[in-house]
Amino acid sequence: MGSHNTIINLLSFALVAPLVSSLLAILLTRRVMFKAAGVFTTLVMLAACIASWYAGFLWMGDKPAAPLVCNIPWIPLHGMAAGYLYLGVMVDGLTIAMMCMVTLISTLVHLYSIGYMNGDKRYNRFFAYLSLFSFSMLGIVLANSIMMLFVFWELVGLTSYLLIGFWFEKRGPQLACKKAFVMNRIGDMGFLVGFGILFYQLGGRLLLPATGGQPANMFASLLDVLMKQDPNFSISNPPLWLTAAGIGLFFGAIGKSAQFPLHTWLPDAMEGPTPVSSIVHSATMVAAGVYLTARIYPILTPGAHLFIATIGLITLVIAACMALVMHDIKRVLAYSTLSQLGYMILGLGAGAWSFALFHLITHAFFKCCLFQCSGSVIHAAHHQQDMRYYGGLGRKMPITFACFAICTLAIAGASIPYTDIGISGFYSKDGIIAGTVNYGNALGGLFGPISKLYFWGPTAVAYLTVFYMTRSLALTFLGKPRDQHLYDNAHEAPWQMWLPQVVLAVMAIAAAPILMPMWLSNINHTHDAMVNSGVTWVQPGVAEELGQGMHYAHAKLLHGLSWIIMIAAGLVLFATEGGKKAVAAFVKLPGVGLIHNWFYNKFYFDALYDVFAVGLGKTIALICAALDKHVIDGVVNLTGFVTKIAASLTGRFDNRVVDGAVNGAATAARSGGDMLRSTQPGRIRVYVLGAFASACFVVLAVLVVVIVSR
């Protein structure tokens, strides 16, 4: 029990430490912490990494039978079965693996940024944003409920906006950060719909399903609600609202992990500094969507699985096609990231849960390294990113070249022919492909030949990946220099930049023989636990059929030699002058040129969005502006005019009638007063004369009355 508390405390420290360093880096004055911001935040992130890895070793030494949970009541819910929404942490095997990976990647990116961002006028602010970004992702990993996960989910969106648009004085980053922010908000709308459905059905019982032992919490609450709604409920026939909730939550993953059709923001995010590209495209933001899908896995119904697998298949295919023809080195890696994320999502949809998440871990290492290598090249090339100006840089940058080559083999899934020995990407990608074989067989009766696409799509793209990564390697580091001035001034990056690349390249190699056994022993039992606990809609069979299903694609396609053939073809075509001429001639062919333009213009998705989304939005805005100007403003102006006329008439009536009557009464009173005042002159003779006249008048009146009465 003591070790369990220690694990929670260590991971809580790893979560809070980047937040504290971020606040200090941004709040302290430039004099106190400007140059020191990079070193300080890197050391704090290193401490968080050490705490996470130590917690991982404690976990492996004493695997708890059930997840470690700490729930703190947050928002009271009146009139519902669950009295509160909860904050807190949940630690299981998946949490441990993600915490170790995210903190390690973040530490290396912090160290890399010290050299890359040196001299930037907002140096301390960059590291504050970077630490806050790491805090946000760690919060997603440790969250114990959908509500808490959503809070950190939105914080990741905010910090990514700040980092992508860090150089906001340039037009490109301005547009890129807004595009990323808007695209993610669109996906988050679906997240809120799914969250709302579950909240309506379950109330506050939204604690995430535990995946280290029994699928408790939200899944148990879900079963309880379903049984109350229908006593004859069968878990093999889930209700439609549960499918809608799962797809709604997955829409959040579509936005964050840049899946079709919300994938267009990710390549544009290359406008940010290269360390941002490195961390966004490897272990944090894009990983959040995959992590969310994995975490809600127990509540995903077969319909939701089919939707997820289809989205992943489409994404991995179109992204690989676009990566084939790009010239910007960072954009090639960006579309490669899209394709690999498609693999992960397809694996989750097809039931290859363990291998999809293992690919998330391995991809974080080699893709982060590839982006850092590209940043070193861009740094040496004075921010030139077009690979057509490179060539021969391997002789000037041997460390960067070696790291790039190792990670190219890793992402290619390279292996020794006729054996089961390979680099990290080989195991994770083949595990996913094995899952698609089983999934396609399960769908066969319903979908027929279409079900085979779930296998042939990722298999074909596996070899396209080898080809376009070899193309990038050849155009950048091999052959003759195509820009002599750029070549002459190129040099190896400083140690702060190449040391993280070396560490990541070593991890890309070591992930297979060292991490994979621990991963399978720590994570793979999760799939079986979910199936054994009654989640029968989880796709079974990947773990059981691994021996005969794994390496299926390599065994069928040239017995593992195909990746060597693709690398050789790439080297010949892009590292030799004859090959380049052959490629240029091939692209000019009519049909090929049309396809090339289609790929190069990104399947015209941006144009479609400009016409149908942006154009429609602008049209609606113009209509609303015209309506406001000519209708609403017209009514307002007419009302004002009528009011003005009425006020004028009322004013005249007030001035001439009301005020006239009041003034007339006052004049009459004053005149009467003047007349009465004339009778009071203040002389005695006047008063005597008046009294005498009055007496005479009275006598005369009496006489008249007497005479008349007779």
C-alpha cells in the first residue's frame, strides 16, 4: 500500500512540476529569468521524467491487481444517483507507459529547444508555453474522469494555439494557429455531444473505465443503467445511443489526432518552431486523440469500432499519398505523422488495442527524432526547408544523418529477412496488420470484398512509408549538393540539439528488445481483462492469434525483402542523377501528372474547405451583414425617425398647449394680483373714502331692495 501511495505522489509531482516552472518562467522579470528559462524548465521537466520512470519501476515491481484511483468530489449534482463530478487521478498500466513516454519526450524537446531557440526575443515565453503544454498532456494522461480529461483537453488546444502561432508577427503562423484552433473546436463539438449523451444517461458516473484490471467505474455504471432500462438487455446488442456517444467522443480524437476529414491543420502547424513540431507530432497533442480512444475503449460498440477503423484507414492512405510528393522536409514528416496516426486509429478500431498503443509509444520516439533531425538540417540551411536545395548534407552532418537513417528504418518497420527480428516499428505495425486480418475476417460476411481493404490498405501503405522516407533521406543527405552555398555553410548542430536526437534514436532501436516485453506483460493483459469482464463487443483474437497472425504481411509479400527493395528503389531514384531524371520524366506523363498534382494539392481538401466551409461562412456573413444593414438597421432607423417626429409633435403640444395653459393661469393670477394690489395704496384718506363709498353703496342697495319689495 505504501508503494501505491508513492506511485500516486510521484506522478502527481510529475504533473504539477511543469505548471510551476511555466508560471515562474512567465511571471519572473526578464532580468531574473530570461536566459535561465531554458535550463530551469528543462531541469524541472527532467525531475518530472525521473519521477515518472521511478513510478514505472515501482509499478513493474509490484503490479497492483486493480488501478490506483484517487477521487476528489468537485461539482455537486443534485437529484442524480452520483452526487458529484470528480477530480483526481487514475493510474494503470496505460497511464504508467504514457507518463514515462511523455515526460521523456518533453525533457528531450526542452533540451533541444535550448539550442534551437537561442537568441529568440521571446525565449523565456517559449519555454513557459512548452512547459504548460507538457502539463496539459500529463493532465489528460492522469485524468480519472471524462470531465477532468475534457478540462485538460481544452488546455492542450489553447497551448498548441500559443506554440504554433509563437512567431505571430509572420502571416503563416497566424493562419496556422487559427486553423488548428478552429479545426479542434469542430472536433470538440462532437466530444461535447458524446459527453452530453453519457451525462444524460449516467449522471455523474463518468469516471473513466479502468483498463488495468476490471473495467469498473463508467463501464460498470453503464451496464447498471442498461439493465435498468431493459431487464432483458444483452451486452452483445448495445443500444444506438451508446454507439452515438462513442462516435461523438471519437470526434474529439478526430480533431486532436488530425484524422480525416479534420486533418488539414496538422501540416500547416509546421509554421511553428521545429521543437513545437517535434512535440506536437510525436508524444503530446496528436497522441491525445489516440489515448482518448484507447481510454474509452470498453464502451465502444461494434458500430463505433467500424466507424473508427474506417476513419483510420482513409487517413493513413491519403496521408501517405500526400507525403510521396511533398518537397518541404517538415511537411513530409507531418503527412507521415498523419499516416502513422491512421495506423493507430485503425488498430484501435480493428481490436489490436495493445499494438496500436505500442505503435503510439514507438512512433513518439522515432518521429520526435526525425523532426529534431529536420530542425537541425533547417538550422544548418539557414531556415531553407525545401529538400530540392539540399543534397550531400550527410558529409557535413554525420550525427544527424545517422539518427535520421536509424529512425527511417524504424518507421519503415525494417526487419532481418526470413526472421522475426526487427526495429521497433516492425513489431507495432505488424501487430496492427495482424489485427486487421482478424477484423477483416470478422466483417467478411457482412461487407464481402470491402472488408479486405482493412488489411490491404495498411499493408500497401507500409511499403509506401519506406519509399517516401527513403526519398527524404536521399534528397537531404545523399548525392551531390544542389545548392553549393547552402552546402558550404552547413554544419553539425550544437550538442544541445544532437544529444536528444541520439537518445531518441537509441530508444527507437531499444524499444523493441527492451520495452516490448515489458509492454506486453504490462499492457496486453488489459485486452483479455476487458473481454473476460464481459465487454464482448471488444474485438477478440489479436493476442491469441498473434503467433500466426503477426508478420503476416511480410511473410506473404516477398518474405520480408520488400522493405529492402523499396529502400533500394528510393536510393536509386532520388540519390542518383539518372534516377532523378527518370522520376521527372515519369511525373510528366499525362495520367501520372494528374495524379501527382492531385496528391501535391492535398486532394484539394483545402480548396474544398475554402469553397464550402470558408466560402459558405463568408457568404452567410455577407447575407447577415446586408440583413443587418438594410433590414434591421432600416427598422431601427425608421423607429428612430418616427420617434423623432412624435417627440417633435409632443414638444410643440407641450410648449403651446400645456405650457400655454400654465403660463396663461400664471398671467391671470398675476394680473388679478396687480388689480388687488392697486386697492392697497397705504393712504388713510383712500381707506376712509373707500369705507364711505362702501357704506353709501350698501345704503343704496337696501333702499332698492325695500322699494322693489313694496
